[in-house]
Amino acid sequence: MITNKDHPKSAKVRNQFYEADLEEDIGLIRCLMKSIGLWYSKTESSSREKFMSIVSVIACTLLNVAVVVPFFIHLVFIEEDIKMVVENASALIGFIIGGFKYLCMVGHRSDICNYIDRISEDWRNARMDPDRKIMLQSTKFFQQLIRTAMIIMYAGPVGYSFMLPILSGDLLSHNDTTRRPTFPCYYHVFDVYPSPNYEIVYITQISGVAVCTTFYVIASALTAKFVFHICTQCRIVRSLFEDVIDGDKQQDRSFNERWSYAIKAHLRVLRFVKDAVSVLRGICFAELLGCSTITCFIGLNAIWVGK
């Protein structure tokens, strides 16, 4: 991050539109992170917000467990048809990978928010004309990408889990022996099929899908944000080194000042890359492992259907 102390005569290059630019850049991510208890800021969080964050983490975890555990028990111990196991295994793995991503993000919550604070510092100290223009271009493309991804990611899983019992007639059926929940499940404490148990399970599974999808959306958004910000800062560093040779277009600074500031900016980008990789490593590994496993099950299911 570029701090005022590092930049010579920094008052002249301070971004006057810092708050509006920052809100446009990370406002959506902050709202999503707050919804599942991931947002943490030493300067912004009150005692009430910290308490609500803890409650949100516990609620999201319990909801994911309430869907995954009965789903797992049914597929592993109850279901005898191997084709049904393969058909539903992809959804179960999706829940498990989503939960693992959430645990990774909760474990690195303070680090993630510290990185966002560093992004905030870069916005605060961006040079008005060249740096701000580059960062705004990156923000515009990032916002379009994330909003498109959100529409696709929410419409697919949530729409499927919501519409499947309705289209099949199970939700409105009074026959307790034929209707099925969206995902196979086994609750030892009560029978799933009679009302209102069926409706409770239906709502729980839809809520679980929505929350798990939010895990995926936030993980993707954070990864994209860090990558976009790193690329943007690299472009800015390049422009700083060009200023070393061509002269500073913003201020009357000496060659040594321009060189020193460009080197410091370059080192800050390298540190940000190193720190971001430490957080994203677990998330990307879970994504790679989960997608590979799901692809295998989908391919096996496609082979059986084709026979």
C-alpha cells in the first residue's frame, strides 16, 4: 500500500474522491462478507457488529452442517442404488467444498480485511490523474464480472433447489410416501416426509444452498479482487518507472525521489502478492480438488445414462 509517509509531498497527490471510489470498488464485497460474518475491521466494527459477526458465522456453519450431514448419511449408509449415489455425489461434494472454503476464509478473516485495508490505502493515495484512471478502469470491469458471476451462480443452484420439488409436484403433494426433498437426507430424530417436516427440510435445504453459493461467490470475488488489484498496481508501478526516466508529470520531484518512490511501490506490490497467495492457496486448492472430483462423478453419471 502507498502511504502518505512514503510519498514525498503526498498531500498534493491524495485522491480527493477516495471514499466514493473505495465504495464503488469494495462495497459489494463488504456487503457479501458481512452477510456471513466475514467482515472485520478494527476501525469500523463496534461491539454489536462483532457479536453479530460471531452469530452469523455460527448460524452459517450450523446451516451447512444441517444440510451436509443428513445428505452424507443418506448417501453412504442408507442409499443402496449406486447410480443414485453417483447422481447425487456431485451436489454433496459441492456443499463440502463450499464449507471448506468458508472455514479457510474464517481462519484468515483478519488477514483478508487487512488486505482490503491495504487496497483502501492505495485508493487514498492514488495520484489523481494517472493512477486513479487505471484503478477505475479495473474496478469497472471487476464489478461487471462479479455481478455477472453472481447472477449465474445464484440462479443455477438456488433456482434448481427451489424449483425441483415444485415442478415435480412433490411440494404440493399430500402423499407422504412418494414426495422427495430436493436432496436426499436422513434425519434420525424425525421423519422427513410428512408435513410440516417436509416443508421445514425444503426451506432448510434452499437456505443451505443459498449460503453455500455465497461462500463460492465471496471466494471468487476476493480472488478476482486481489488479482485485479495486483495487476492494476503493476501498471501503476510501470508508470512510476517511466516517470523516473521521463520526469514526474504530477510534481516537481528530483530523480532520487522518483526512483525511491518507484522502488518502494514495487516492493509493496510484491509483498501484497506474497500475502494474498498465503490466503488464496487453500481456497484455490479446494476449488481444484472439488471441481476435479465433481467432473469425474458427472462423467460417470453421463456414461451410465448413455447406456
